[in-house]
Amino acid sequence: MDTLMVGRKITRKWVKGHAGHPENERVDALANGAAQQATRY
């Protein structure tokens, strides 16, 4: 991640997990889907 951030301005914002925040819920769904797919093989 550090390598990918070189030369870019990155702003991080803490968001309470599973609190109905649309972007957080979307990322959680994507991560869970990827984890499930990875365990199928």
C-alpha cells in the first residue's frame, strides 16, 4: 500500500463500521464476497 501511495495525496477518514454508512457497507459487501470466492478454490 505504501508503494501505491507514493506521489498521491491520500486522505483517510475513520468511519464507524457497520453503522449504515453507504460506502462502508459497500466495501464490506465487496470484501465479504471476495473472501467467499477465495475460499471456494
